[in-house]
Amino acid sequence: MDRSNLPAASESDYWYVVFHEKTSLRWLWWIGRFKHVSAFTYVAGFRMWEVYDVQNHRTRILRFSHDEWIKRSFRVWTADAAVVKISCREVECTRIASRFLFFCGPAIKHLIGLSCLAVRPDAIYRECLRNGGELLGPKDAEHSGRPELADRTG
């Protein structure tokens, strides 16, 4: 399906990728600093935040009102995590190895158009930063980074 066939469709051109340091899966102790990766973005037309989270047992797409996200959910979702803002890439052809398996790492790479061989969250974190991602600091994170969002949300 080509997006140009859907003129009223809206698609975010950036995502905030969340590298979680903790997980409920104890067997992931060996994987590195980051145990899981998810992403969220702002959907201006609906004044909501959307979370994309591929888990062991299912993929979750969560939607939060702007007010709920800013007041509470953002802090909960990003507790013990590093957050990187990255622009999506239009990729004509990705390496087939880049899409190997379907768990959190490859799913997030596919979401943002990052074509690399990294599969572990630590390696994807480094690739995001190497490919123009911006690490948000604690003060940025307080409001989901966002002077530019204040302009969009009114």
C-alpha cells in the first residue's frame, strides 16, 4: 500500500525511541544495558500520543490523550530509560538481515527506517545516535522535549 493513495492519512516523520533498562523478563540479564526498546510519537491532528511496543507475547499500540501523557504516562513509560528522538528515513530497500526475526529491536528499526545489522537494544541505541538521533536529557524529557510540541498542540 502506497501512502500517496491515502491523501488524508497522517504519518509522523519522527519517533522518540525509548531504550528501557529494566524488563520483567529475568532471562534478559545478559543482553546489555538496555533490555527492551519501544517508541512513541505525537499525533497533532488528534492531540494524542501513540506508543508502539513489540513485546514477547504481542504488539501493543497504545494511545494517550495529550494531557494524560504529559501529566503522568510519559514519566511512567520512560522511567529508567534513555530517550532518543530520530527522524524516520525513507528507505527504498533494506537489508534482509535488518528485518531478521520479529522482536522489539528489529521492529523499531523497521518503524524508523534504520537499515543496519544491529538487533540488541544497545547496538540500536548506538546506531540511532550515529544516524542523527538526538538524546533527550532529563529537562527535555520533563515535557517530552518540547517547545516544538507546544506550538503544535496549542
